[in-house]
Amino acid sequence: MTLLALNGLTKTFETPTGPVHAVSDVSLNVQAGECLAIVGESGSGKTTIANMILGILAATSGEIAFDRQTLSAKRSAKQRRRIQLVQQNPLSSLNPKRSIGASVRLGLDVYDIGKKSGRWTAVEAALDAVGLPGNMRTRAPASLSGGQRQRVSIARALACDPRLLVLDEPTSALDVLVQARVLLLLNDLRAKHGLTYIFITHDLAVVRNVADRVAVFQSGQLVELGETSQIFSAPKAAYTRQLIGAVPVVDAAELNLRNKLAEGV
Amino acid sequence: MSLLHIKDLRLGFKTLAGQVDVLHGIDLDIAAGEKIALVGESGSGKSVTARIVLGLLQETRTARINGTVQFDGQDINSMSARDRATLRGTEMSIIFQDPTSSLNPMFTIGNQFTEVLRRRDPKLSKADSHVRATTLLDEVAIPDPARVLRAYPFQLSGGMNQRVMIAMALANKPKLLLADEPGTALDVSVQAQTLTLMRDMVVQNGTSVLFISHNLGVVREFADRIYVIYRGNIVEDGPTDALFANPQHAYTRALMSAVPRITGVGIPEVPEVSDDFLAPRISHGDAL
């Protein structure tokens, strides 16, 4: 079943030096329960697409349909709550003046989810779901490690009972050991809560291990879309091969694969 | 002889609750022209080691530094603050993680170049500095250097700023370049390009490098030798090939397994903390 459908989605920014075509005529479907990776370099339009899906930006033209309903940037709270965002840098995306519990609770208050008296219990349950003790809710973001903060961001998104999570470079600011733990957590949560992910990143090695399908963007255009295993065994676009060729590799099997793909350029 | 010789380096910070020890006796050597990587997770002590080498942490009142840090035969710890300051930007320089935020947003690239070049040559005229800067930007493959010199950092892309940083850091032909997670803030493809560029530049100039990173994959193609640091102790070191062919220490193995593979073997289960991580240091012989 298609959960999210983008149809001819376009975003053009008017600037003093002329129009910038950030996203040009993008059509793709996201299936319920899948993890679709959106990859590309800075300026490829990844985040602009995410912002339109989230309703932060209005599309210049084209259509977004979520669960068969058309979504515009002006959407109801009920529609908004089903699509949640996890950002790259948890230190700047969590309010430093608020306890982490208050940050997680904010969504519950804004969308009026559950009885008021039960909301702190819901906050503790959300923290528990991401592997943080409930009594941590009174702590400030500054007293947590990077990995713990990213878990809080995930808990904040989960608390709103979303169907789709937009993960915008969720592990790029973390070191490799912490990244591995957060990626495992995201995998577990997707299975447990029946979530759908849009995973935005420039790290192809992460994509290989978390995504079901990959959409490759270059200068606002969708240049390749396919199953992850196909993209990494026989990429069609030269740009995709170039992106895979830039991934730092550790073992001989990876080096072989990378060299094999590079020869195809 | 080593260009940088670190022996039994210890660091603690004095706090209200007593002293917190951060480095527990680091030994590390860099030969002239050698490219060394120091790899470990956040909080392992990589960046403080770099700040001691630069002589910056010595200015922090709460820092307690013991042990030997010899740079080019001189003891950094016993030097005056003024002498240490003279070394920075001339004999040693640093490239930080995020190039755009480490350049001054209020000055053009050209003006910042003049400032850097005058560290070595205080009487350098503005015109001469622009000529030198143009050559340097040309060397890091920046098209239209004249335009870049007139630009402010925010007018350039992250990759472009990183090239500018590399050109500036090498402008005064330092003997030692410190690179603290360079390019982590950039795209994978731009990062790969800038690392290749940095490697070519330091090889050409014979500069020694201390490269700090949390990702073993990133340093594999750059470093001659690798030191792995965990909680203020070096746990394993050796030539890059030997370390990758046969990682011995439990922590090195965990770090290596945590790097996602493009062959798609899944995300590994990495232990939170293991007693094995605190096992004694393993050395793969001396490549010097």
C-alpha cells in the first residue's frame, strides 16, 4: 500500500539573481512500512523535499498525497501529527532551556494526545521505547551524550504516534559506535511500531544497511530509484556510481565492490 | 628523530569535585613527513591531545598537564606561552571540522590570508600577500582565485571553504599539520575529494600530519600509521595495513565493525562498554 505519493513535486525559489530550481518535477511513492533512503550531495534538494512533506514549505507545483488524502502546507493538526521529523544535530534541535521530558511532552500538548493527567506517563513510555530511563526526563539536553540526545529526538517524534518518520541525517553528527546503536534502535522501532521511514543522508554505506529502496537526487532531480541491493550491485546513473565510489571502505570485499562499480563509470 | 615525540602524557582537569583524569599516559611519535591518525570515540581524549600539542590547553588554568611533548626538539610544556604562540600558524597549524564556522565571517578570504601570511612575514604588503594567496588557492585547485579572495566565507560552499582552510593551513609551510575531523561536516563525496587533496598537498610539502577521527574508514586511505585511543589510553597502534589486516584489541575491533559496509552485511551489535576495551596496549611493531 502506498502511504505517501509525490506527484510532479516542484519547488522554485525566487532570488535576486534569478530562480533557483531546488526540486524539479519529482514523482515517487513511499510504501507503508518501508524505509526509503533519499541520497544526494548538499544542494541536491533532499531537505527541501523533506520540508514540503512535513508542510514546512509550500510546493511551487505538484501534489503530495498521504494515506490517499491530498496534503498542502496548510494542514490540520491531525494530519501534521502523523508525519514527524528527526533532525541531524540533536544539540541544536532540542531546546536547551527545557528538560528533555518537557521537549518530548510538547507534541502531546500541541496535538492534545491522551488525557492531561497521563501525559508524563506517556513521556516516560516514549523515553523507555528508545532505551532511556524514564527518570531521566527532568535532565537538560546539555547533560546528555550525543547518542542519548538523538534518542530523545526520536522519543519526541514517537510520542506523537506518527505513521511516517522523516529522518534528516539522523546519525551524521554521531561517532561510528553510537551511530551503530542508533541505527539498530531505528530498525527495531520501525518493526515494532509499523513505521515508515524516509531516511535522508549522504552516507551511502549507512543506506546500504538500513534502506529497502534508494532514491538518488542530483540538483533537485530524481536521477535513480531502485531496490537497495540493485543500486549497490548495478547502479545505472553515473552519479550514483560516483557517490558509492566516495564512501570510505574498511575491508577487502568492500574495496572490490567499490572498484568494480568505479570501472563502470 | 621524531618531529613530534609524546611520552607518558597525562592530563587532568581540576574541578570542584576533585581532579578528573582525561589522559593516562599517552605515547605517540610522528616522524618528519609521516601521516599519523589518532582514532577513537567522542570523549576518548583525541582533541585534548591536539590542543596540548598546539600549546592551547597549557593556557587553561584548570588543566594539569604532565609528561613530555617535544616538537622539533623543543619541549612544548616548559616553553613560555609567548614562544608557544609563535609556533602556532608558522611551524604548526590546524584544520578544524567545520570550515565555514572556523573562518571569520566578517572578513574576506583575502584579508584572512594576509593575516595568516603575516604570522611568518610580518612586513608582507597587501599586494604581495594577494599574489601569494592566489598561487596557494591555485594549488588547491580553486577556480578563479581572485573572486574567492574577494569573497566572504558564507558566499562559498563548504567544500570550497575546506580547500581555503587547507591552503591557509599550509601557507606558511608548517612542519606539522593537525587535522581535527576535517570534512566530517561535509558530504561524503566532497570529503573524499578534500582528503585526497590534503594528502597530495602534505606529501608534496613533506608536512607531518596528526589526523584525528572517529571513523577508521576515513583514515585508511590517508594515514601511514594509526593510533587507537580509548578513555585516555592508547590501546593499539601500528602501520595502517597491519592494523587493518589484523586488528588485535577488542576496542579496535569494535570500532572497525561499527563502520557501515557498502557490501551490506547489516548494522553490527556493538557492546556498550566492555572490560576488554581496557585491555593493555598492543603494538604492531615500529614503522619508523
